[in-house]
Amino acid sequence: MPYEIKKVFASLPQVERGVSKIIGGDPKGNNFLYTNGKCVVIRNIDNPAIADIYTEHAHQVVVAKYAPSGFYIASGDVSGKLRIWDTTQKEHLLKYEYQPFAGKIKDLAWTEDSKRIAVVGEGREKFGAVFLWDSGSSVGEITGHNKVINSVDIKQTRPYRLATGSDDNCAAFFEGPPFKFKFTLSDHTRFVNCVRFSPDGNRFATASADGQIFVYDGKTGEKVCALGGGKAHDGGIYAISWSPDSSQLLSASGDKTAKIWDVGANSIVNTFNMGSNVLDQQLGCLWQKDHLLTISLSGYINYLDKNNPNKPLRVIKGHSKSIQCLTVHKNGGKSYIYSGSNDENDGFSGKGHTNQVSRMAVDEMDQLVTCSMDDTVRYTNLSKRDYSGQDAVKMDVQPKCLAVGPGGYTVVLCIGQIVLMKDKKKCFAIDDLGYEPEAVAIHPTGSTAAVGGADGNVHLYSIQGTSLKSDDKTLEAKGPVTDLAYSHDGAFLAVCDANKVVTVFSVADGYAEHNVFYGHHAKVVCIAWSPDNEHFASGGMDMMVYIWTVSDPETRVKIPEIWNWSFADPTLTTMNAQKMSQLDCARASDQLSQQRADMKGRSFKGSGERLTTIDDSSHYLCSHYLQRILDRLDQWANFLPMAQGSTAGHGTLLGRVCSRCMPGVNKAQCHSSWADRKDKVADWPYLASDTLVTLESTGGMGNYACPHQSWVDSVEALEELEVGTSPGSPTGRE
């Protein structure tokens, strides 16, 4: 059963009020890119529905820009990591990784030959660095500021020049390479948010929170003019972008306007009024070929129309925060995906939910039924896509899950309460349950409601008119129930739990246990059936989606790292799989925003000892750092049991995990030479006694410390390391 990514519904940029948002442009003119969470989003500028997502950062990404060659992208995150990765292949292989300084990277720039990179931000000891892209060797110093540097740009023609803008209300001018501080530009009275050289290199402009834009000579740094003669905007200016011919400049401001300036004539060409709401503030802009883009505080991406400044050509909408739930519905022969989040971007008109949408479903009347942390359940007509105040039902307690059935029934789970609704009205409630309800499903006949509880049981209730009656029957799951779903024909009930197991019960056999499905390595959080009733999909916190066959638990399709796209960030991914057209498994919760450990090519230290890597695919973990990971990510416990007793071991080094043994990779090659080396490794004094366990793969992942070929081949080298420390040594740190 092969699979492939069919379509990606990309997220909007992650924005923050009062902070500029950088949009990167493709030197070939085909794409633009921006960041959201730990992801870099690449979209086709002519058809933004075509998108690609880079997900390899371990921390929130702030800025990403193409190299002038177009072959690489450099992206920087809040930890100070700069990753340079390939754009020509869909795998986006990492080329280099650097840490120019410790702190948030806010902006970066390439030289025109794609050989040098300047990086600025919130460093602790320095606010910027400029170095060779392939070696990291310094090619100058960025000095002259005493506060955070917000923006940097490099002249794209020789002789090179570099300019920066800072929170100290100044811009600075540099000559190089090697780049050296030349002088400070003190014309602004507030934070300098953006500096940009014109494509021909003749001029550069600075934009500030004081509402002014100054233009300077690109070679000498001498001031040419102030656009508009004084204030260019009534509010702070967050971004500027030059036209391809260097004659005009696009500016984006907090006064909810964007403007095009004729720089030579020092005059306004167009003013784009983007609205009157605070969310219409403009935080970013890009001028690429004939496209003029701005980013609103709402996250919306606006395509400006020079011929009609009052109305954008196109507005790209979507989610800017994590997706909490979704459902799929067919209407008029077309399939639609409806998704819910806790952002303020809405695809329906009118006033909707005021807080996070927790669950949604479509009933037989083609109404989208949603429950939210605003304590309401809403019924929205999908043909009108318009919220109605009359169709909002107030709950006594906060709802967290719901299910719809035939006959106008809706069962809503609130905190400590089950509510039965019929025809948009509450008609029955059960309190004092004796357990906390977590998930609910209604049988397709509408006769039975199955409620999964945190007590590890599924409780069955009969729907009788306007009341719910307990059947005094419980089904035992393998752990606290996280989700459940009936097959479309009502023959099976699938239940997933926090103990990484999916259990399927046969309804016709009195809910007898039909099959148990193992494979996930962390809590399973969502489940959905395929239309053929022979397959179902489950999604978990181990970054995996599995497609299972009901009759054969061993027949499955593993879709790795779907968590990176569907759970960790507000991006939807649909899969084109045989007999599985849609996955309703992208429901997320705040608990799913756990940080993913990014291990490639990194080393860790504890007790002052630095452990160097042996090969490109290796890294070492000190025992205390492993324990911290175990505390946050359940899945590590499945294949690193040695870390459980780490603090009582014989030193800091207990083992490591190589990139090829992360979840989602075939582990067959990991087993080949373990047996030949096990005796030797057993005598290794740094390994805890419980490390050597049965060499038996569990769902493709062994319960041992990464017995990869590269690991066992490195035993001799590891034995030469002097890493002995006393028990109870300080917590390992990076």
C-alpha cells in the first residue's frame, strides 16, 4: 500500500505585533518564503497553493533567505542556530550548520557570489557576525551598536558594503571584505527596523519605528534624502523592499497602509489602505518581479494591485497557529477539509468562536458542529458559511469533544459531564460520572454512544429519545483513552490510548476484542476510518501516522514524521494512499507542541567534558541530558532504556543515538553486526547493566541503545575517551 504526499495546505507566517516579519524572495523569481514555528514555508508566488515545508529546526525559526545562486537557503532560529540547506532536492539536505552567536537570529544576508553570510540578532556577547558560508571562517566584524540589531543587508555589487539597523536608533555602515565598521547613521529617533540595498547597489534605505525612511548612497553611505520630506508613514515602518529596477520602494507600516515610492522623484506613487482593524497593520513586504506582497498582523498575505490600491488582487488566508482539529466532508461532489485552531483567522463570515476550537464534525444536515474553549457549541450552515448567533449553544461547563449522529443528535463531552443535544438544544446531561470523559463516538445507527475515559475504559450509553441511559457495559482499553471512532458500517469500534496501543472491538460480537495493534512508540492521539471499513489510520506523538488493516495487525503502512507537518505547526498535509483517500488524523493539542530533538552532527557535554563526534552521522548524549529528553518525550523510553538508571551509572557517557535511528527510518541495517560485537560491548564499563536486552525489534525499533553499524564500529574509539566522572554529576547541558 504505497503512499505519497498529495497536497500541502501551508500555514500563514507567524507574526507578532510590533515586530517586523521578513519575507524572502527567490532569485529566480518563482517562490517566496517565510517562517512559522520551527518550519520554513516555501510557496510558489504565482500559485501559492503549491507549497513545500522545511521542518528540521529544533527551535522557532525567525528568518530564512535564498542564496543569490538559488541553490541554497539559510535559515536562523531563536537559539542562534543557522542552517544552510539544499533547495534542489525535496529532501532539503543539510549542507552546513553554524552558531554565530548565542541568541535569536533576527536577519541575515548573502553576498552576491553566495560565498559570505552576515547574521544579526540578539546575541549575548555580540549582535552580529559575518563569515564564509562553507567554512564558518570570519570575514569581518559587525560592531558599532550597543543594542539588538534588527536588520542587515549587503550590497549586491562590488565593492561590497554592509548596513545594519538596531534598537539603539542607529544604522551602521561597513566596508569590506573583511567587513569593518565605518561610521554610524543617527538620523532616526526610534528603533531601526529594516535596512535594504537597492538591487543595483547604488542606494540603500533605512526604515524605522519613527515613521521615517532615509535613503543613502550605496557606496559612500552619504545621506541622499528622506522620503516624503519628513514622515513617510503615520505609524512605525516595519519593512521595505526595492523594485527590481531599483527605481521604486515598497514600504509596510503599522498605520495599516503600504506605499510605493518613486525614490528619484521623492514622491508617493501609490498608497494601499489595507483596512481599519488592528489586525490590518502591515509587518512585512516583498517586491518580486511584478508581484507586490505584504503581510498583515493577522498573518494574511496580500497581493497588491497597483491599478486598484483599495483592493488587493488576492489575499492568502489560513492558520497561523497550531491546528487543533479537522474533519472532511463531501458536498456537491467535492471534498472539503475544515480545520479548527486558536488563531483569529476565519474562513466563515460573522462572529464565530472567541477561543480555541477543540473538536468539529459535520452532521447529516450539512452543518459544521464545533465546540470551543469559549464554552459554546456552534452549528454553522456549510452552504452559507456564515455564523449565526442563534445557532450557538452555551454549555454549563467547558466542552472538549463532540460527536454527531443521525436524527439531529449531538453528544458533547464537557469537563466531568456528558450532554445530549437534539436539534441544537440541550435535552439531557449526566453528571457525577465517576471518571473523566475524553473522547466520544456515536454508532452510525444513532442508537449507541461510546465514551472513552481517562480511567482506561470505554463506557457505552443508549440514546433513547431525549435521554442517555448507561448500558452498564465497559470495554477495557490498554490505557487512558485518547480517541475512538466507529467504522462507517458500524461493524467495529477502534480505540486508541495513552499506552501506545490501538484496540478494535467487534460490535456484532457484543463488543468483543477483535484485534490489538502495536507499533506506535508514544501516546496515540487520533484515529479515523477509511471509507472501505477495512483500514483505519492512527496518529501519535511519535511523529507517525500508521494505516492499519483490520483483519491483520501486521499489515500496516508507516508514514513517518507526519507530526512535523500536521501536529507541530499549522500546516495541513493530505495523503494519497491506496484505499485511503483522506486522513482525519491531524487533530492536535497543546501537549503535542513538544520540542523535537534535532540531533544531527551535534555533540553534548557534561561535567565540563567535551565529547567530539566520530563521524558525520554520530553524536553523543550524556546520561543527564537523556533523562531530560525522557521526561518530555515518551517515545525515547522505548529504545533507550539504559537512560533510566543513568544517575547511578559509571560516568557521564552512556551512549548516543545516530540520525539513522531516529523514528521513521528503517532499522534493518541496525541489527546486522550487533551479535558479533555484543560480548565486547557488554564489558564496556560505561554502559549500565540493563543496557543489554533481548535483540528483538519492536515494530521496527529495537529496545537497545542504537546498535547501528556505525555505533558498534566505533566501540574501540569510544573506549579511548576519558569520560569517567563521579555519580550525581551536574545535569548535562549543550
